[in-house]
Amino acid sequence: MRVIQATNVNVAWEKAKDIVNSNMMIERPSRNGKVFEYPEPVCTEYFYPDQRVLFDPVRNCNPYFHFFEGLWMLAGRNDVAFPARLAENIKNYAEDDGTMHGAYGYRWRKYFDLEGGAEEDFADQLKKVIRMLRKNSNDRRIVLGMWDPRADLEADKRDIPCNTQIYFYVRQGCLTMTVTCRSNDLVWGCFGANVVHMSMLHEYVSRLSGYPMGPYYQISNSWHVYEATKSYMKGEALDKDPYFYNVVSSYPLVDRDSTQEEWDDDLKILLSYIDSGRKNPNKEFKDPFFASVAYVLFESWYAYKNDDIPRAKRILEDCYAQDWKRACHEWLERIERKRENKNK
């Protein structure tokens, strides 16, 4: 097994690019065209999982999409309508009824019938995980499931879970998370959406169970890049990692005084605004993350969607999360430059 050790996603991305652009990848066919796959499973270890924002301008991640899709997952939803507001192409992976068959968050919180467990919260695995961590820091049975052999093996579905299980365990007083993945596309998945969503889950469980975040391990059984997207991994390395040089920092996802119920209620309120396109100047949130980060990013995205990029950039000045603030600002600037060049 190949192991990539990195402080954060930007360092891991550069190391991955070196591997992909070497002669170690093996060409293989796939359902979606030619891929280049590493011959062994690959484990990526993140020392600081909350440093989750990738700043590579060649990759050009849509930070609004990654951020809000992560919250959509934590809300336990599986409707494609919400993420499609931010990235319409995701509709290609939805079923005819408008749902995502393999939606991780839905499987975390609503999918599995867990009646008969220790408490009566039925399908919400996250409540059970947090409760188990609070009860016993030495527990090795805390497994969050996403793969359902009844529904996924031989299934004719557009979206089958790539990530299958997650293990939570406490080591040296910190919460460690290990994610297992059957098939990991490097550009859109591993170092794109996955690192954001899974690290947000990690932080959510960490802060609500009372343990500092420890390392996050991503074990990828098939670690590959598609021929069609390999060019994203040929860009030059960033001159400076914004996290390492303290140019940016993250902002706590969950306040230390928030309960799980309060945070989840705030999340429902926020997502209802996005669902309806309705803004709320009062921002009646209990957790500061929502008023100081999430709602600000919503307002900025809303301005962008209404074709007012200058206003979208101004709104970002109120965002307390420096990493998301910078990523969104740079992404908007790249769109502006592209439009200017097109009009010349």
C-alpha cells in the first residue's frame, strides 16, 4: 500500500500529482473511459483535516458547491435538487425520481433501519456514533456504514457509494477517522469533494463528542484519474500553501457550547433559505458558524447566481472562515477574467 502523508489537502494534492505524472500508473478501461490507476491501494493521511480547501487554480474547484454539498450531507438529504442549484451536472447521477441513490448523508442519518438499537433514534447513525464516543473512548466498534449489499450489489443505479465505511476511534486523546473507498477518482472525488465532505463529518463528530480532531485516513482501493481529467493534475505547484504560511485559517464548524440538536436545527433553517431562494437578514442562528460563515457564503453565492459578481465578492468580506473566503473570492475572480477575455 502506498501512503501519502500530508498536513492538508494542498500538500496531498501536490504529492498525488507527482505520482500521477510518473510512470507508476497503470492504464485500465472503465465504464466512463480510460483511467490511470495506481497498482496498489493508496492511503492518504491528513494531519490537519480541517484544512480542507484546495486552492489550485488549475483544478479550479467550485468552493460554494463543495461547502454546501457537505452541509447537505450532514443534513441527511438525498434530493438532487439542492446540490443541482450549485452544480447542475450532478443531475446526471440522479435517479428518475430526483434522488441520489448513494447519497452519503442520507445513509448516515436516514437510510438504514436501526430500530432495536440502544436508543430510539432509529436510522440516525451519527447520533449513535457520538453517543458511543461519549460513553467509551476505547470503543473499537464505532463503524459508520454507507454500503448496503441488498441495494448496491448488481444494482442498476446511476450513483453507487464509492466510500463504503467509516471508522471512528480515539487515540492519544484525539478523534481519528478512517474512510474506506472502493473506487476513488482523484480529481472530482479524493482530493475534490471527498476531502471536504468527509473532513466536515469528522469535525462535526469530533466537536459534538468532545474530542479534538486527530488524523483523517482515506484508504482508496482503486486510486485513479480519468484520461479526460488528467490535465487538471499537470499544473505547477502553488508557490505557498496558504494554510502553512498562515495566510488563511479555518473556522470551527461547531461551537463548543452548541448541542447536536441546536446545530442540526440551524442547518435546517439555512438549507430552507437556499431551497426557497429566500434571504433572512435576521439570521436567527444559535451557532456562530451559520451566521458568520454559512449564511455569508449563501448570500455571496446568491449574488453570483444573480450575475452580480462584484457584490458577491464584497459580501465575502464578512466571512469569518478565511479559507472559504479566499477560495470563493479567487474562484469568482477567475470567472470574471474568463468573461473579460471572452469579450475582448
